[in-house]
Amino acid sequence: MPQDPLRDHLDYFQELGVEGMHPDAVWRARAEAATVGRGVSRAEQDREPVGGPEAPPYEVIPVSAVRTADADTLAIIKVDIGPDCSRCKLHTLGRKQVVFGVGNPNADLMFVGEAPGADEDIQGEPFVGRAGQLLTKIIEAINLRREDVYIANVIKCRPPQNRNPEPDEVEQCEPFLFRQIDVIKPKVIVALGKFAAQSLLKTTEPITRIRGREYRYRDAILMPTYHPAYLLRNPSSKREVWEDMKRVRDLLGGAASRA
Ligand code: URA
């Protein structure tokens, strides 16, 4: 039976905990108008701190002086990692392939997860399993398409039994993520879940405390939120993620990408 696209659209808004969807264009225009002017200018964003008085300290890692955007394309970074990367022990622990990242190299919005899972290890693309399908819906909920954004992980290889990445693995792999960020130059980075958020911000603050806050990070604003896999287990937290994504939408100011 053919699917009803409007029904699908409303279903995933409902899944995300969005209230008050209405098919009436006038109602929607009013709702949009309510958000106009809440976008943050670059000048405002540059004001410190953006994380609020209780924001944990975090380390700002300087942009690599070695190579930046023009010469250092994502393709070169991928070649640098290599298809059979052996910089950490994960290459001996059953990973099938390096999962580099996917999406628009000029994206204004970047999502960073923890590490590939089983589906990603097989398909070679981040967030393609059940959690990935929910992430795609979350992206669509702010009127972007998956291909408008860039999606990557802190760790490019699947840890065995989906265990947390270990410090030596992060140490070897994260420089490649930093280079991806520096080439893409997103306006906003959404760190998905405790591991990605703590790892990027070099903090041990619980995700419940840092989610929804805004941090200056490598020329972007970084916002931690819950991981989609956590949302699959705790659907009631979708509402908080929706709040975070509305703020992300405002920070983007309607820009999907610079391409
Ligand atoms: N979880 C992650 O953190 N990353 C993926 O790519 C898939 C699941």
C-alpha cells in the first residue's frame, strides 16, 4: 500500500514529542514567526561564555597549523587514515572497515557520535542502523535532509561488542575528527550522547548536566544532546532532544549549508 507522506511526517514529529502540529499554513507561519529573531548572530555567539556560569571548563584545541581547508580536503584525510588503518588495536579486534563520515563537506551542521556499530561496520557509513534512522528523523524534524549535514564519529572503527572506545583508541583517532571539523567548518556541532560529548569537551560532567548547553568549540558552537540509541530505550527523553534541536535550528538561522 502506498505510504502517506504527510502521515509519516506527523508521526515522526509526534515521536519526537512535538506538540501542536497543524496542517493550516497560517498557523504554521505564526509558529515560525514566533521563532524569528531568536537566531544568534556570529557577534553574539562570540561572546563568552555561552555555556552559562556553571559550564565545565574545557580545552580548546588549536586548529592544526599544518594544513587547513583549501588543501586539506576530506578526501585527503580519508586517504591519510587509509582503508586498513592499524594505529590502534581495533584493527585486530574484528572491525570490518574504517567508517570515515558522510554528508555535505560544506555543512553548517555536523553530528558527532561515538563509534560505528555493527550496521555501520558492515555498510561503511555512520548512523545507518536503528539509531541512525532515528537520527535521520531528528534531522528532518528541523527541515534539513540527511545529505545537508555531515555525520561522523569520534572513533572510526567498531569496538568489539560495542564497548566504549578506550583512551588510547581515542587518542589515535580523534585527530582525524578534528581535521574533519576544521575542513567542514560547521556553525554548529551536535555531540550525540555521553561519550562523544565528554570526549570532545574533555570533561567528566554527566550528559544530563551538559546536554542542551552551548560551548565554543573550534570556531563552532557545540551542543551535547542525548544519543539516538538512548532515545530508543528512553523515548520520554525525545522531548529534550527536540528542545535542543529547535535551539540548533535557531543557531543555524535557517542556513542548511554554504554549498
Ligand atoms: N552509534 C554511534 O555513536 N555512531 C554510529 O555511527 C552508530 C551508532
